Amino acid sequence: MSYYPREEQETLYAYDPVSNTWAVHSTYPPHIKSILARVETITLAHEDEDGTVIAVEGYADKEQIRLYKK
């Protein structure tokens, strides 16, 4: 079960051209698991009272971000 209602779950990627970094934030459980498994720089992993990570923030390497045409 998710901590946040479905309407409030989100995953955001933000690029900062000055520092050339991609910041990631997620409250969507499947993406939280992927971010925790793949992103090296985690700056926040907020847990609920059961120890489940319910929100995560970090910085992804530019090689981990891919925008492509269908």
C-alpha cells in the first residue's frame, strides 16, 4: 500500500544547466524503488513509521536520463 493517495504521487526530474545535474524526486512507489537501486547520490529517503521509504530525492548522472522519440 502506498503512503500517498494516487492523485498525489509524482516523479519529477529537473535539469540545472549551471551545475549540469539532474535532480530527481519521487513519491511514486515503483519509481522510488528504481531510484534507490540506481541513483548513487540520494539526498533524502523519507520513511514512514514502518520503515518503508515513502519519498526520495537525489541526483542522477546525465547518462541515466534518456529522452527519446517513440
